[in-house]
Amino acid sequence: MKKNYIKMNKNKNYLSFGNVVSIIKEVSNNCAAMQQEVFSCIFDINNVNVTTINNYCIGIRAIGLEYKKLFLDKYEIYKNDKNIFIKMVLSLLSLLDNKIYIENNDSLKIINSNEKLDLVILKLIEICNNDEHITEDFINNLNKLSNYEKIIELLNYAININKQPVYTQDINIKINKNELDDYLKLKLYYGQSYISSLLNLASKNNMYACAEIGSLYFDGVIDGKSNYDKSFEYYMIAAKKDHPKSCWMIANLILTKRVKYDFDTMWAYLQKSIELGSAAGYNTLGLCYLNGINKENKIDKKLAKHYFEISSELGFVYAFNNIGKLYEEEKNQEEAIKYYKISADMMESWALNKVGEYYRKKGDLITAYLYYSKSIECPLNERNPYGYYNLATYYYKNGYPKLNIKKDIKKYNEYMNLFNQLKK
């Protein structure tokens, strides 16, 4: 498998924040109009480090949650107060023209007649026309607006709406067309009898049906509780037909001691999952070297990190967490939090809670609340219980006036109960 992540300000067919920054720099005659200044203007913030800005402006990452919220909060106000962004746009004009603009009664006139801002907008609209994710309605509505309104809508799209990452992918999967057709017919058209029909199809050794039945047994959907032996049985049928996830699940079920099989079987199917391009497989191989579970029975953190990095390049969210943990072990908190933030931006619950803890310990309870709150919005079976604990303890137990949160014992008890339930 090969994934080539497209750097956000290098892809001229994608309306990204990186492209916005890149075009402002390109149009400006001001050599000081670097990405740090542009970033600070747009988010009205000065205490952000260069590494963070590089990640968002020239890396593969979309804007982080705290910055999305900064812009989104203002955008919500903008719906009723159109002047809320005037100061910000004037700051951008100052960078574009290398002169100071001060807010006054003529500000909108100055903004709407500025030639360089007009050029920035034209270049961004050209990207919009080439961006397959952007609807014709968005572009048509954009063309009806003033330049001031256009730059706000373009920024809002680039910061809050666009999806990340964008990549091309060559998939090394042996597809059995007949089996896939049978599976998709069932998947698309069957209703109440879906699981029974799926079991029937799996009895014919359809690899796609077997992989899904393996997952259903694993999650306890069929028997009311997890049946790992049955899960292993169905995954094995699919794995023998080169189904990548099933190969990884065979290895995972053995590694986690959910089923009793030998090391060689685990290792063979883990390697096979990697040959088929499994991102999870690379991450698990990293864990094997981190914990000394390999043919040499040796702990090799350097090799573990190498496999975590491959997995992360393939977009596997837990690999970012594992790299962060390695940096944390080395007492490199700033590098660790960079990787935790990538995972948090991908809405992984443990990482969201971890980043929340980072901000809480720094004394920034407002940003911590954002991350804690997001951590309990994740799917239930992926939800980290400590999000509930932290919200209960730091916000609802005594209240937090800065966020207009009053002491709420009922909410505190509710969240502590959820914490205890999920922690079991």
C-alpha cells in the first residue's frame, strides 16, 4: 500500500488553510508577511510556536481544534455582527501592503477596494473551482459577496469545513469480484434478516462476509457477549484469502491472549497483514518490538518507532499516540504533545483527553475543557473514561465562571458514574 499525503499548501486543487497562507505570502510585497504573522492575524494570537504553525501551514495537518474554535466562535458572532472580522482583515491588508491600517468608518471601503486582497481572493476562487470537494452553490454564493465577506467565507471553509488528509492510495488487495458482488448486494439491500443472511453467506466462505462476522463475534453482537474463538474462526477463513484486516486480527487476537495459539501463527499473519498494506499491522509490529515480542525476544525502541512512523504515515491514529508516548518517555513533552495533538485532531478519545490534561497542567482550563468535551463525544466503545472524570472534577464539582459553568452536583454525579462504568 502506498499513501502519498499532499502538503496542504502545495496542492493547488484544494482549499486549505496552508494555501490561504501561501497565497497571502505570494501576493504580498512585504518580506515580513511570513506564515507566523499571517497565522497570528487570523487567529488574533501571539503565543503560538513556530513548530505548530509549520504543522498547520506547510504540513499535512488541518487546523487544530483550539484554533478552529477561536475562528468558529467569531464566525458565530459574525452572523449577527458583520463587523467582527474588520480588525482581522485590516491586519491582513497591513501585511499585504506593508503599511498600517487602522479601523475607522472607511474600513469596509478600504477592504473592498484593496487590489492585493482582490488578487488573493481571485487565486483562492481559482482553487475553489478546481476543488472537487467544493459545491457549485458555494462558489455561486461566494461570487455574490463583497471582498470582505468573501475572504471570511473562504477562511471559514479552509479552517472549519475542509477535510484532511488528502492522499492517493495504491491498494495491494486481491479482490474476488464475485464474492465482493455477493457481499455488497447483501450489504446494500437486506434489512431485518441482514445478520442471518450474512451468516449464510459466510458459510459459503465469502471472505468479506466472514471478516464482518468475525467483527460481530468480537464485539458481542451475535451472542450478546464477545466470542473470541468464533471471531478467530471466521477471521481465519478471510485471512487465508488475503483479507488484510483479518490477517491483522488473527495476530491481534493471539497477541492479546484472547485465543490460545502459538507465536509462529501470530507472527506469520502479522507479517502477512503488513505485506497486504495494513496500517494497524505496522503499528502492532512496532508494539512487538517495543515489548520484546519478536523472534529475537529483544526490545528495540528505535525499530518500534520506525514501524509506528510508517503506520502514522498511513493515517493510523493510534500510531501517533505511540510515537508521543516514546517522546514522553524521553522527557520530551513538547514533541510528545505534537503527536498527541495530531491524534486529537483525528478525534481519538484518549489523545483528546491527554491534550486536555496538557492544557490543564499549564493552567489553561478553557482550552482543556474543549479537549475534554470532545473526548466524550467519540463513539462509546472508543471513549476514554477520564474525559468524564476530568469534566466532573475540574468543572462541575465547583463550577468554572470563566466558561459560565455553575456548580452542578447532578452533572458531577452523572459524569462520575459514567467514568466508573467505562473504567470497568
